Amino acid sequence: MSSSADPTFHLVSWLLLRRPDGRILLARRAGVSYGNGFWGLPGGHVLDTETLAQAAARETLEEVGVKVEAADLTPLGMVRYVDAGLRGADFFFLAGRWEGEPYPASECSEVSWFAPDQLPADALPWLADTLRRQLSGEGPWLSESLDGA
């Protein structure tokens, strides 16, 4: 049995802010180690002292200045990945209500609303498929991607 040389496991929470018209909020990532310059969801690493939903709420406030209550978030699903030596799990939540107007507060250069099926060409490569799965209405889902599999 083989294992990765780097045992670091990334635990990340992402949040979909969805307006009544179905559009979702994306932020252009800036000054970050992953996905710099690409459009993506607000989100980031989970701290040891917080739940997955609390991390999604905290990261959303930090990145796009919008306040959500962790207790109000709906879990959508998760993706476990092993890719080029990176290992982790991404958890996705949905918010139907929030306080404030989104703006590029930190780690992003702009924010905008997009239809889930009309994402910008420079969105994170996995985002379109992930949104399709999350918003399908089939309930929470699990996906695993193992080194090109």
C-alpha cells in the first residue's frame, strides 16, 4: 500500500449564495495560493475550532462581506480528492438568505452574480460540474476523484 509523501489533508467549506432568480455569487480569487485569478465560490479552510458550516459562514464574511448564520445553511454535498499529491475534502453549503451586499472584501478582486449554467470561461475548472450536481435537487451527494480517475 502506498501513501502520499505529504500527509496534509485540506478540509475546505464552500458556500453558494443563491438569489431568488437562481443566480449564484462568484468572486474572482486574488492573492491566494489556489485558483488565483479564477472565479469561484466564497470559501476556505476549516479551522479546528469550528464546524464545517461555521467555516463557510466565516469565509463568506471575510471574502465577500456578507453575513450568514451557520445554522441557516443547507448542506449540499462533498467531494473528496487526491490530485497531484494534494489530498482533501470540500464541503458545499447553500444559503438562501444573508445580510449585506456582496463586495470584494478580501482574497478576491471582484464579485458578480451568474446563472449556474452560464459561468464565465475563467471559472475554477471543477465549478460547472460541481454546481450541476449540487443544484440538481437530488439531495446531498458524495463524489471522489483519485489522481485522474
